[in-house]
Amino acid sequence: MVFREKDGSVRVMTKGDIEAQLQKELSSLNCLKENLQRSSQLTRGMTGILTSFEDRLAKLEKTTLPVYNDTLNLQKRQENIQNTLGALDGIIKHYNISQKVEETIREGRITSLENYLECLASVREAMIYFEENNHNSQELQNLTLLFQSGGETLEREFRLLLNRYCKPILPVVILDMLENGPEEGKMSADQLPARAVHELTGIAEWLVKHKREEYMNVYANFRSTIVQQSLQEIGRAHV
């Protein structure tokens, strides 16, 4: 058999050369078959591993999914319980408020205006709750009476403060103010200390907010009486 080389030369192949070449090709073919078989085995092995892994994942999902759902349900129940307890605490607070502040409000005298107003604010908050949720309850009636009592005490305290600090102005003070003016006079007509002004203002604001405006007439009448007494003092001083 004639065989042409790459360089163009011609070589005659013998039977032995052909058999050797054929044997070489067969060897390469067998090697390729072996590689294909090993590759196929590896593929089947990997497929088996993946299939087993998927099966395990499926089993794990079946096992854990109910637990996960149960956990979510428990969390929701816990949140509902906490919210319910919080709401109950708020409701119980409204039921207990009258007992908590009744002694302070019904005592009849105010030792701390700030604390007294806070107690009345708590009563009013509870009243609003019962008006919206149980307007026929006995508790609302008790709270209403307690709130009215507190308002009456504030009105009485307003009058007491005026009576305690507002006195007729001395004639010498009035004459000094008339002669030198209220700004340049040597004497002052101011009678109310800063704390009394603060308390009177706080009480007045509360009374206006809750439509108890009778205090305005009380203040006007009281101040009118003080002015009349002051003028009478001047008249007696010049007799």
C-alpha cells in the first residue's frame, strides 16, 4: 500500500505497518470506550447522590415544615396573649383609678396642686373609657361624682387663695403710685407671691377647660370688693 507523507514523499506501507497502525487505532478506541464507561459510571453515581440528597431534603421538609408552622402559630398566639394582657392592664387601670385617687380628691384640701390635677386627669381619662365602652356602668357614675367633687374643691381653693393674699391696698401705696406712677413709685401694689399666681393660673386653666367658668364671677366680685375697700381706706385717711 502506498502512503503519502506530509512532506509530499511517498512511502510504501507493508502489511506489518498496516497491522501495527490498525492495532494502534484499536488501542485508542478501547481507551476511549473505557473513558466513556468511567464517565458514565461517574454520571450515574452523581445522579444517585443527587437523587438521594433530594429525597433527604424532601423528608426533611416534611419533618420540619409542620414544626415551622407550629412555631409561627405559637408566636402569633404569644403576641395575641401579650396584646390581650396589655389591653386588660389598661382596662383594669380604669376600674382601679377611683379607689386610687378618691382619698386625695375627697380630702377637701389641696397640698400639691400638680398632684391633684394629675389625679383629676386620671379620673377624666377613665370616664372617657367608660363613656365609650360601658356608659351605664356604676363605675362611670362613681367617677363622675368624684370628678365633680374635685372641680368643687378647685373652685373652693381658688377662693381661698384670693382671700388669703388679696387685701385692700394701703392708702400710702395708692398715693405713691398716683404721685410717681405705677412703674416709678417706691412702693408696690403687688400682693400675690409667684407661687400663688402660678396656682391661681393653673386652677383657672383647669376650670375653663372643663366649662366651670363661675370662678370668673368670683374673681371679679372679689377684686371689686378689694378696690372698694381700698378706696374707702383712702377716704378714711383723708377725713
